[in-house]
Amino acid sequence: MTVNLKDQLKSKLRELFQFDSSDLDFGIYRIMNYKRKEIENFIEKELIAGIKEELSRICSEDREKVEKELEYITEQIVNALGKDALKEGELKKEFRETPLGKKYYEKKAILEKIKISEDLEKSIYNHLINFFSRYYEGGDFISKRRYGKKEKYCIPYNGEEVVLYWANRDQYYIKTAEYFKKYTFRHRDLTVNFRVVEAEEEKGNAKSQEKKFFVLNRKVFDFDGEKRELNIYFEYRSLSDREKEKYKHGNTVSQDKITEETIEVLEEKIPQGSLARLIFEKEGEKSVIERHLFRFTRRNTTDYFIHKDLKGFLERELDFYIKNEFLNLEDLDVLERSGYFDKLMIYLIGVRAFRKIALKIIEFLSQIENFQKKLWEKKKFVINTHYVITLDRIKEYAGEEFLEEILDTVLKNEEQLKEWEELFGIKVKRKEDLIEDNRPEGREWKKLPIDTRYFDEEFKWNLLAALSRNNDLDEILDGILIKSENWQALNLLLNKYYEKVQTIYIDPPFNKENEADYLYKVGYKDATWITMLENRITLGRELLNGKGSIFVRCDYNGNMYVRMLLNEIFGKENFRNEIIVRRGQSKAGFLKQFKKIESLAVGYDSLYWYSKFSQTRFPKIRKEAPKKEQKQGKWMNLIKAKGYERPSMTYEILGIKNDRPWMWSKERAFKAVENYNTYLEVSKNTGESLEEYWIRTGKKLEFVKREGNQILYWIPPREEILVDNNWLDITGYSSIWDFKTENSEHLLKRVIYYITDENDLILDFFLGSGTTTAVAHKLRRKWIGIEIGEHFYTVILPRMKKVLLYDKSGISKEKDVKKKYNPKSAGGFFKYHTLEQYEDALENIEFEKQDERKRELLLKLPDYFVKYMLKWETKESKTFLNIKELKDPFNYKLKIIENYRQKTVNVDLVETFNYLLGLHVKGYRVVNENGRRYVFVFGEKDGKRVAVVWRSIEGINLEKDREIVEENLRGYSPDEVYINGEALVRGFKHIEPLLKSLMFEGVER
């Protein structure tokens, strides 16, 4: 029995330490497998031996030896004292104090301790299995706090009237759509790679357009006999109608049926006698390939969680478990009252043994979890940065001479010309094709957007330097698009955009009952969804300024959770409205065909509006009034009605003072007089009416004048009425960009136009089709959009480029929008990034190479393996910023997963540092001297002028370097200078240690 329990415990530990994935060679599996030998030793020797060691305090004697000795003494007693001396294992009273009697009871007591020790050992094994089984489910530790033996749970509660709690509350929700994109396993002498080509899948929190499946590519496989490496090629795509029928299992398409066919095809295609056929060997009931394909297809679209404090949680639960389940208080009371103090001490030794071993397991598990948490929380590298700017803006910001200089390069760039033709239907063959109109005052250039992605680095740097020569670069940028998992993007934005955002609008994946738009852990669908939102909205709140607010769209499947979640994050006092938003076409007509219905058709979604602070007040939201309610502007008497007495409202204005009070305060009335006088002066030149002037100045000014002996105030024409929380009058969704969950521009206009002012910053971190950024741009707001799916390139980027040229769809033809955005006033300038992802960080983990002697010394250090191994041995990994690799900052490389394939890329350290430092970038200067490129970044932070200098330091002449740096900084006079590597410049600060510190700011290292 003990052996069986011991094996069960080992099996549970191997599951916890992910030994079931020991043949996988990527991500966290690769990391764990690298230390497989040490982990096995930890399980087999340290933990099991630790239990034995603790229990040896009870009795270190060997049971078999003691039993033989007792048997021998029993024979002596029978021979010396007679058969009647022993009865049912007890000596007669008169023989107990004899030498043989004392020996007999001494050995009997030892044997009793041994039996107790063995029973206790079984109990400890059993308790360890039970304890860790409670919280571990399919790769995740779920925070189910226990209440007692009857499997009831408890939740943390601090006396609130109402509290929202969910199973994954203290965890991070990690999207893993690309986690298995590099799937490699080894079987005997064969390496097998699953490779996905023509992949459509999104990395992260993209909204699925249509369900996709892993299907064999036409290439099927290739095999390198010399390397003993087999590549199997898949496509991840939606199915044709014929394929849907073919792979249907019941009413739904089954990936398992596709996988069965995949194995059949491989069986047929891989030649007999080939080493590649090792994949068909059986391992239990399934073949090697079957087992791995099942895991690949199932786990590749599954998310998991990282605990924020696994050690703290498990230690608290352990103490609770010991008090409530290991220590039975009734048994202890009986032992104490019965005088069995020896047994009581043995009982407590067992508790101590259980706790000590459990804590050691917890320590190791938390090391693994904290390592993943560290990789998740660290601010990620900017992988690349590209800029999109229209020709007219290049002329405006850099001058026509510079534009003329780069035109030859542009006209020779086939990729750029191809995009213009495919996106806009504009063929460009010569310079004249780029000119909209030739006028006496100068040429008007077409608003064609140039994308620096199609050009080399030199072109990009020269463009940025020219644009910022006479302009503040961050000020002239209209917006930023970021291709990234949204938590990672928000985390990187924190230092630069903390409290800079005016309005957040998000339409996260809906928590649908069926076909949910997000990936979730089975059995924890609602908890997964709430965790996803909580993690991201909490970060988003940090970016809102004091007068900011957030709008969150959801449907009936999640609105009950969203309201409570937003109450928790923003405070119940900051709730403003639940706005009713129209869905698509009503399904009520569809239900006519049925005699009875299950429920009513759903005609609306909810849009929750919360402010950051309760004292904030917002402009009134208006809409066009019905014709019968529209009225002309008119003048009315400013005198207050009779019966109203208020001394402060009685004052002289324009030479008239009444005994009765005025309607407005003195300050307000005098400002209105000033507004009217300004209008009179302006209208002498413009000839415009008061109404035209009021409209032109934003419909916000008030006017007061004197007419005879009366003081009159102007009531504006009533073309609009106030909006309440019923927004069913406008469309909630659109289908212009062929995107399933495309938000209507009319909806976003109502939010952005009234709640924000021009140049305010708008943020959407579930960008979807890009409606938020498109509307923000049309309304002359600044914007940031975050999206992870591949439709970032196929929908969002093309859409924003069309908005720059001029997009006539959506709100563009509305009267008030046309004044801001039209074919003449379109154009723009934005940048877009790709960021390192959590999966990429895992891919770049490298263990320090150690000789056997050093490894043995480290493992002998107390708790080294359990607490410090991962942190210490991976510290030089590139994802943690390996300073030794930074000699050439323009050539710092990372491995990333893109379209299910691994590739090595250069990292954009310049932009990474700008974000980490929180630098407002005013401009760039690029100099090619001293046999290298120098990039100077000029900016501001916390009221100080900052300069950042980047260059390769390989083979550098530091004296010449000092001259170049000082010469280029002379005109700027910075308060702080940051330079990478060594330098002779007086008072400079090193970039590298600060970059590393900022990257892990707030992260437990």
C-alpha cells in the first residue's frame, strides 16, 4: 500500500512539473526539460527521502530486525517462564519487571513506533496527493479556497455589501494562440517539426472571423535523412463547404476527424523502411504521431493562467488544510485526555514532516510560476517600427524640396506602387501622377500614404529627421497602431502615456454562451472572460487622465459581470450610464415561423460608461431634433421672473441695473457681452450672421446685447436635442469593411465627438476592424489602437491608409464631419509597431552553460534548486536584455514566432527605450560619421530636456566619438544625456542599466 501511494505521489509530482510533456522542445516545456534530470532527482531523492528523514525521528530501527528480536525474546520467555507467562501478547504482572520482561516490552514499544511511523508515512503521501490535486487542473493552479472537509469553498471577504468574486481572480489570463507555433518533439533518433504555412490564426486576443482547423498542406511532409528530421506541413484555415460536410461529427465539424485523415495520409505517403515511420510506433493505445497531433491541435487554441502569487496562495491553503484536515482536533483531544503523549508527539512529527515537504514542493512550483510571471510582466521589446505619412504632410512638415529629393526613391519602389494600385486603384508611373493640382501658389500633392515598411532603414531615419527638423515629432503624429497582445502593449505604454488618455472605447470579445469570441479554459468560461477583462481594464485605467472616461460594450451574456467588474475597478460612484446600443438586424421576424419561442429576440447591446473620478463633468451629448421640434435662434430678456430674490444676481450691465435679478451670474453675462462684441468686429470682415459665427466657433459661445432699455440674451437655434441613454436611433454595427464585429462609425462618433475635444487622445485596446481609430482621425483626435490578429495587416492598416487618403464611407458625409474631414483636409501621419510577445520571450530563454563541477557546487547550495535555479541560470537570456550583446544596438536580435514560424529579427531598441523612459520625442537626427551611424533622439521628460545617443561601439574611436556627440548636442543644450556603451562625454548616463531596470520595473526579480 505504501509503495502504491508513493508511486501515486511521484506521478502527481511529475504531472505538476509537466513531465507528461517531456518530449516537447519549446516554450516552458523546453525550459523544464532542460532540467529534467535535476527534477527527477528532486522527486525521487529529496522529497521522498525527506519524508523518510523526518519520520526517522519517530524510529530509525528496521522493522524486520525488531520483529526477529521480539520473536527471539518471546521464545526465551516461553522457555524460561513457561507457556502461561504470555497471554494475547501480554506478560503476567509478576514477570513484567524481570530482565526478560523489560526487554520484551522495550522491543514491543519500538515495533509499535515503527507501525505508527509506517501508517503516518502512508498518511503523508495521501495528504500530499490530496492537497496538490485540489488546485491543479490541466496545467493551471485554480484558486479554489477551501472551507472544510466537505468540499465547500470560501472566498476572501472584507465586509463589503456586495462583492464580485471569480475562480481566477488572482491570475493573469494568457493568450496562447501562437504558443505551439513551433511544435517540435523527439522520438528515439527522430526529430519531428509541425510547421504551419499560409496561417490565418491570430496571435492573442483577436476576434475569430470563422472557426479554423489544422489541415494538411499539399506539401504534406519532407524528410532530411542526414539530419533525421521530419517536417509535417499544415494550414490553419477555415473549411470549404465540402470540407465541412466531410469532417462533420454530429452537428459540428470535428478536428479529430481531420486528424484521423491526416494520420491516414501520412501512413500512405511516408515510404516503408523510412526512419520517418517511427512516428507510427505505439505508445500505449495511441501512436506517437496520434498523441502529438492530438496535443498540437487541442492545445494550440487553448489559453492558460499564470498565478500572481502562487506561493502565497498555496502556503495559506496549506496552513488551512493542516488545521482542518490533517490535524483532527477531536483525535488530539482524546490522545491528550488518555495520556498518550508519545502518540501525540508522533502525530505532531507527522504534521511537521507533511508541512516541510509540502512547502518544498510549493517553493519549487512557485519558482516555475514566478519565472513565467516574470516573463509575462516584463515590458516587452519593440520589434519593429514603421511610419505611414501622406505626401502632402511630408511637404507641410519637411518642405517640398525634401519631398522632391525622395520622389525618385519612391517611384522606384515597386511594393509601394503596387499597394497604391491595389488599395486605391491609383497607378503611379511618374512624378506627375503624384500631383493633385498645379496652382499659382504651389503644387497640391495627392494624399497618397508612404509606408516606410517598403523602404530601407536609411530612408526611414532621413524621413524622421526631416519631419522633425522644424516640428515636434510626437505632436505632429496623429496616432499609433500596435500589433500585440493587448496587456503587453498597455504595459509598455504605461511610462509614456500615464494619465494622458481622455477616452477609452473597447468592444471586447463577447462572452457568448455558444461559439464564444475568445479562448477559454473548459469549466471556467465566465471566470476566464472576467479575468481577461480585469487584467486589461485595470491597466487601461492607469492611462486615463483625471477627466477621462471609459466605454465598454458587451451583450446580455456578460453585462451582469461587466457592471460589477467596472464598479470594482473604477468605483461604484464613477458609474455614469448603461447605454442601450442597437445590434444588427432584428431576429424577431425570423421567429414568426415558430408557434412557440424559447425567448425574445435580442435587439440591443449594453455600453457601460464610467469616469475615472466622480467629480468630472462632461459636455452634453446631442442629436438632430425631429423637424417639428426644430426652432430658429432668437433674443430673449435676461431679467429673471418675479419671485426670485438673489442679491448676487443683481448688478449693472451695459449701463442698466434693475431691482430684479438677472438670469445669469455677473461673470457669465459679462463674458457673453464680450463674445457678442467680438462677433460684431469679426462680422465686419466676414459678413456672417450670428448663427453662422456661432456654428463656426463650435456652437459653444453665449451672447448678450443691449437693445433700448433691455438686456437680451441669445437662444441658439434648436436643431438638436439632448440624448439620453437610449441610442437605438443609430446603428451599432456596420459591414463596410467585411469584418464580423465591425462597430458603426456613427456609434463611435457620438462617443468621441461629444465627450472629447480635438487633439484629445483616444485609446482602443480591442481594436477589431479599426472603427475607433478611423473615427478619431476623422474628428481630428489623436489615437492609439491595439490589436493582435493578422487582420491588423489585412483590415486595420489598409483602412487607416484609406482614411488618410480620404474615406467617403461611414460618417464622412455628415455635415459637421465634412467641416473637419474632407478630400481637401484628409491626409495624416501615424506609426505602427510590432511587439515581442510572451511566447517570444519563452523562445529566447537560454540556460547558462556550466561544467559538471560548477553544477554540482550550485546544487549543493541550500535551496538553490528549489528557489533560485531558473532565475540564476537564465539571467543572460536575450529577452532579459543581455548587455554583452549590446555593442551594436541596431543589431540586437531576438527569435520571434510569426505566422507559426520562428524567425530571427533585429529589435528596435531606440523605440523600446523611448517608451520605457516615458520620453516625449521631439525629433531625431541621424549622422553617419566615425565609420558608423549615430541616431540622436531629442525629447522631454518631466520638464527636462533629454538627449539619447545610439551608435555601435565596436572598434569605436572614443575621442572622435566625443567630438561628434558634443557637436550634435550643442544646439539643444539637454539637461540629461543618455548614451549606449562607453563614452567620453561629460556627465552622460549609461542607457543599458537603466533600460534593464525600466524593463523590469515593478517585476519581482
